[in-house]
Amino acid sequence: DLYSPIKKEEYTIEFKLITGGRGEVYSGTSHKEYTEEQRLWLAEYEMLDNPYTKNAVGDLILPCFSITNGCYGYQRRYFKGPDKYSTFLDGTNKGSMLYAEYGGDVLVICEDLLSHYKLNMAGHNSFALMGTHASEVPTESFDRAVLWLDSDLAGHAGAIKLYTELQPMYKNGVTVMFNKQPKEVSFEELRKMVFYGLP
């Protein structure tokens, strides 16, 4: 069971996930069910009321979504012990894709799942790399991509490689952003980017 020890029937909040042109149901957790540590971490990024994450015996489950098949795996965020994350995938999918409710031809590519969720909640099509290669990034249905990566040196090196590989895959090219991570930007600013356009 991919979700062990978390069972799907235990989920308490349902929302419609738009993936690949069809609705998939995935359920998150009410913020009342989070531990204090989880609450503080999510609140730091304005994500306390997000519909994606779930409390799992003191750890936090961050689901991964495939291009067409809904939730296919998850990342586990630990709040105790030396490790921060472990990732559990089905072996056939990589990265995570969420489609904007109102469509659009621009895909925003980021590194981590929380940034990925926040971008989508603000109205963007978003893809979380999670260490994937350019070949895993969706190109169908999008004319342009915005590569929004960490501003550290490793992020710069990764961006140059990804940019070179992705540029020919999109009709209107790829823009690279070095800034705060999307999760560190307010919802207000992210929503303005939907209206006024990303760089």
C-alpha cells in the first residue's frame, strides 16, 4: 500500500484535482489535525489551509501528482530525527504536475512540493522537479515555461543545464527566474503574476 500507514478513507477534506483533462479526488487534512510543529512550518509559508498535505503520525505527507493519473506517491516531511524528507513513488512517474483551474499556456517549474502547491493555489500551472530531468517535464499544452529555481549556486548550475535542454521544447521559449522560492512569496504577489504575467 503506497499510502501505508495512511489510508485513503481516513482523509477528511476532498477537493477536485484537475489533471490531464479529468477530475481526480484526493483528500487532505483539516488544519485542526496538524501538530504544533506542522502548523508553524506551514503557517510560515501561508499554507496552513492548503488542501494537499496530511498529518501522518507526527510527520507530514506531501502528495505527488502525475500528468494524467492523479496522486501516485508522496514525500514525507519529518519533524524529528536527522532526515527532513523521504520520497515514496510508484517507480513509473517522476516530479509532480498540477493544472491551473482556468488553464493557461504557461508552465511554472519549481523545485519543491510546497512551492508547487502554492503556485497552483495562486492560479498557475505548476510542475515540481524533485530532482527530475528535463525529459520528465511536461511540454504538451504549454507554449512557454518559467523556470523558477533556488537562488543558491547549485540552483544556478541546475538552471543553466535545464534551460539549455528545455528551451527548444517550448514554442515561446523558457524564462529563468532566480528569486525567493515560490513558497516564500506571498499569495498576493503570486496572484498578481497570474494577472500581469510572469517574466
